[in-house]
Amino acid sequence: MRASAYPLVDADEAAALVLENTPVLGVERVALAHCVGRVLAEDLVSPASLPAFPSSAVDGYAVRAADAGKPLRVLGESAAGRPFAGTIEPGTAARILTGGVLPDGADCVVMVEDVRFDGEAVIPPAPLRPGANFHRPGADLREGERVAAAGTQMGAAELGLAAALGFPRLPVHRRPRVALMSTGDELVEVGEKPGRGKIVDSNRWALLAALREAGAEVRGLGIAPDEPEALRRLVVEALREVDVLVTSGGVSVGTHDLVKPLLESLGTVHIGRVKLKPGKPFTFATVSADLPANAPLPNPLPGGEKERLRLAFGLPGFPVSSLVTFEVFVRPALRKMQGFSSLQRPTLPVRLAYDATASADRTEYQRVTLRRDGAELVAETTGSQSSSRLMSLAGAHALVRVPPGDHGIKTGSMVDAMILSLP
Ligand code: AMP
Ligand code: MG
């Protein structure tokens, strides 16, 4: 073992440094079917009013309010998609169905349940209110109104609105292409029986899930050995085709930890150690298009110069460390690349139901489950917070940030927790 040459960077400073070096990816016009979960690159502005015509809210009769209580002659019908062509003059009405156009001359709709019949005539109740039981043009959305701001993720309602307004394609940011690689001679593929001293590569699966949830397009690159040349070939090859490289393992200061020197030789290592628990060896580098001569140039990706910068995240090998550093550093960066207006997980105040001990010099992210107690959320520890114990994250609802120092946070205190899911 040797001492690390990299200074210990404050966790917040490291997170800010990652984002400063993260580009927003370019824009593509994408068919609605593929817009689910994508992020709008421009404000979506309504080119028309919705509804476009006065549209009946009920089944009944289109009448003039002034004809309240009078027997009316029924001239015809206005069904959804099949408007009535005539005009409602005094003393007349038209049958109307939900979604039908309110005929000219009519100023309200009477529900079928509320009318009486006298032979052929229909008699609406009295009094009647002009404007009743139909949606005026523009009542749902006015022409020129902003439907969704740039930076909004396209969900069900946003997609429905885009379709209703007649947009078959939308401008959205490109998804980040991410190469994912595990490093370590101890690793075997899932399904293989690990020999003595070997373990199954589980980080790749955990990180695959985390990356997909964060909106990335993932290329799995398997397991790289702790061998400098083989690792170099794999990493350079990966950087040709992706925006981001995520590795796990190989970033601590043991002699087999090759990721940092490799990234150093390919680009700039901005962060080599962080005051973070778990996740101290977290490494972040950028690799520009100007790779050294002995490394082949990556193909330019679509987009501007800044976009050609590749990001490389060297996550620590311990399973919890890799996922916590993913949460703190990688996920916000992937969201920035996609143009999200909010980069961070939401936070909520929670009441601690355990004594959170602090690390002397590192910000700690402790995993908790939440339960509701009246209006409050109460946080319980998930047990041993060892960086190898993935069970500390399984089922965790939130991360509680414990600042470094001697004090920790006492049972009963209120803290803001980073919410992963709610109970
Ligand atoms: P390293 O950061 O390479 O020193 O790895 C630290 C420890 O993390 C290793 O000793 C393994 O126990 C564990 N580890 C590393 N890579 C993986 C992986 N892909 N899946 C599961 N555990 C891993
Ligand atoms: Mg290793």
C-alpha cells in the first residue's frame, strides 16, 4: 500500500465539481412513443385552444336559457364528432351528447335527467343559466399557454397533452450513453460458481438498475481484469462510443488499483478521494477528444465541442459504496445531461428513531427505512452500515446525511432526508 496522492475533497465540493464538468446533451426530435421519461428541451406551448369548440359536458338538450320551462321543438342531434348544422332559434332545442358541439344559437345544455317530455316537445326546467353544462373553447388550455417547461420529464399527462395539441414528435435531450464495467481479478459472472477467494460480480447488476432508473442507455462491458493493458484497451474502446464510463472497483490505493492511473493517462482526474462515507475512493475524471497519441481518438459524438467531453466515474468496489457514490455524484450528473430542471432527489424532514453516530472527518450517508407516525415520517436505521452490506440499502426509503464531527445526531432530532421512495 502507498499513500494516495489525491487530496480528500469535501463531499459537497466534489458534487459541485462533477456538475461543473458535466455537459447538457444535445436535442433530438423524438416520436411520442419514445418520449416517455424523456426531458423536454424547449417549452411546450399550446398552438391552439382546448377544447377548440364549445363542447357538451353531459348528455341532454342544447337550448337557449331564455326558453327555461317552455316546451321546445327538437330540431336534430349533435353527437361527438357529428355536429348539428342548424341554429337553435327561440322555441327549439337539439339533442346533444357528451363531447358534441354546442349548436349556434344555444347557450346552455340541460341534462337529460332534468327535462320533461310533452309529446314531441322537450321541456327544460326553470331557471336556466347561460353557460351551464358545456366547456367553453380554451377552458382547458388557452392558445399560447405554456403546457410544460423545458426541463420537464414527459409523463402520462404531458404526453397526452402533446398528442391533444397535435405534436407527433417532441424536442427532447439525448439520453446519456453509458459504458458499465466491473474491475477485479476476484470477480466471476453471475451464474458461475466462484472458486476460493472469488466473488460474483454483483455491482454491475446493481449499477445497471441504478443507471437505467436515472435514464441512461447502458452498454454492459463485463469484467475487466486487474491488468493495466487489458483494462486500458477496454476503457479506451468504451470511451469511443459513449458519453460516460462507469467502473466499479480498482480505485483504492492497493497496488492492483489501476483505474486512477489509467484515467490520469487519458484525461484529467478532478477527484481522487472524497470526505464521504461510504465511498472515500470515489474518482471522477474527464477525458477530452484529445486523447494521447498512443490511444485511438474517440469518434465524435453528435453535438457541440463541449459534448465531446467524456465523463469517467470510478466507483469504489464495495457494493454500498458504489451505489451511494452513484446516488451522490453520478445520478445528478446523468440528470443534468438529460436536461432535467431538478437534479437532486427530493428531501423531506424526518424524525430520527436512532442515534446517528458521525464519522470524524467524512460526511456519512446512512440508510434508513421510514414509517409514518401521524403527520411525521420516522426514520429507523437499516442496521449495520458496513460498505459491504448491501442489505443496508435493500428496502431503504431514504439516506440521512450525517455531517462529520464528534457529535452525530441524537434520537428524536428532525433532519432532512434524501428520499428514495416513500412507505
Ligand atoms: P476494490 O475497490 O477494487 O478494492 O474493491 C473492494 C471490494 O469490493 C472487493 O474486495 C470486493 O469485496 C468488492 N467488490 C469489488 N468489485 C465488486 C463487484 N463488481 N461486485 C461485488 N463486489 C465487488
Ligand atoms: Mg479491486
